[in-house]
Amino acid sequence: MNPRAVIDKLPLGLILSVLFTLVFGYAAVFIHPTFPVISLYPFEISYWFPLLAFVIPFWLLYFRKNRLSVVWLFTGIPASWLLNVNTLRPDLYFLWLCLLLFSITDKKEMRERGLLLIMAGIYGWTGIYKLNAEFVHAFSYALEQRIPLPFFREESYRYISMLVPPLEMVLGLFCILPFKKGRAILGILLHLGILYFLIAGNWNRSMIFWNIFLLMMHILLPGFSFNKEIWTQKRNVFVPFLAIVLPVLYLFSAWPVFASWTMYSARFKHSFMAIDEQTALSPPAYIRNQVYTQTGVYSVNISGWADEQTGGSVCQEVFLAERVLVSCKSYIAQHP
């Protein structure tokens, strides 16, 4: 039976609302990474508490309160992000765009095309940002260390890493071209490979849910087709504009990092924080693997610490760098 036909018969809005409520609710209440909450408010909550703000639009859309959903997306969710700026992540920006798309459009065809355009932005920009030697070196090293295969030589890992950026760029093009089978096959293979890497390599497991979601979209979404009547309305091009066009501004440091799809591009610099000798020689367990020394100076790799404990990078926005350092230093002092 066609899986898409089965989905069409189910109350998908209700299923998604319940699913995200359970997953995000569980994360907010029960998952507590040993990494500081970096809040711009004078109080702190649990690390994943901001995720609960994303549950509200699901229920508003289910009860067809689209206008209220739009208002919440531009008020409540930005306010919740500031509860912990480490939740300014590309995967949550993707979810925000999808919710915005469903809030401002009502035609099924438009929603499907909009999702494909968001995906085109993801794959296109991540592929472009990964066109650098640093990514090839870092990813091939990670593959070799986390998924060692006896019949693979070092060159094999490097060749695989070199293939990733162009494949992602091609997949981005396939999302906006009428190549449904090619896009579906390439997308399914890509995300199955990523899922295998995340699970077998025991790395960044918080991204498993997102990759499953993208995998299902490749299975269920139809091919892209241009309908002039649909695209003449300005609201229908707003979300693709945010997903594809505005990330260009990131090249000029005029667009947020998290909204630019710079996922694992190796272009961002790792953040290091100086620590005293006593802490370096007897570090807490949560930073033990991230302590370094160079020319007599001890430091902790904050980026590695965040990735190891939360499954994502530390906040990369430059204007928040000082707040990140203050929060990390205070956390180590309070949790020896």
C-alpha cells in the first residue's frame, strides 16, 4: 500500500501535535545536560524548556487558529529562545519555518512545495559551506574514529567526506526540480547514512529525530512543480525567502548563524576558555575530555563540551560570545 495514502487517511495534525508534545515535554522535564543554560533573563530554567514553546503552534494549527499561530511564532518562540540561547539551532529554525509555512498557507500543494523549498535551502547552503578542506579533514577523522571499518583505508574516509558537499548541493537542486525519484533516493540514502553514523558512532543523538523527520519527508513529498497561480501571492514566497535568499547575508556577517544552515561546516572556530591549573589537573567529569594545555595555558574547549553534552554546538552568535564565557565559567565553579 502507498504509505502516503495511509498517512492521508490519518489525522496527521493530531498525530504530530501529540508526538511533539510528548518528545519535547520529555526533553524539557527529564533531560538535563551538564552544560550551562545561557539565558538572557535574570533567571534560569531547565536546558530544554524552550522546546515547549514549539508545542503551542502545533495545537493552534490543529484547531485552525492560524493567525494566533503566526503571532506566537513571532513573539512567544523568540522570547523562549532567549531562555537558553544554545537552543538557537538550525534544526529548530527548520521546525520554526515549517510551522510558519503551515500558518500562512492553507493549500496542500503550496505547503508541499514550501517544504521542498525549505529543504532546498538546507541542503544547498550546507553543501556550499562544507566546500572547504577543514570539513573534509574533520569529517573523515570523525568517520575513522567513530565507525572504524577493517576494509577501509584512510583514503576511503577522505573520499567519502569529499563526496558529501556536492551530494548535498545536488540534493538541494533536486528539491526544486521535477526529479521526485532522484531526490527521494538520494535523500533517503543520505539520511540513512547520517542515522547510521549517529547511532553506530554514538554521536550527536539529539539529531536522530530531525533526520528521521527529513527521511520521512523525502518518502512522502511529491515532486516539485511550479504553479504560477499559487506563487503570485506574496505570502507564499515569504518562507522560501527566509530559507534560501536571506542566508546569503551570512556571507557578509549580516544574518544569524543558526538561520544560515551552517551545520557542521567546519568554518566556525572552536571556542576555548582559560581555566586554572587546579581545575585542569582535576577537572569535573563533564569537561574531562575537553581540557587542553598549550604553552603552559590551560583551557577547556567549550564547543566540544557543548557538542558532547547537548548534541549541538555552543551558541555561535558573536555578540553573545561574552555571555557564553561568563555562563561556562560560573557553571564550572558551581559544579566542581
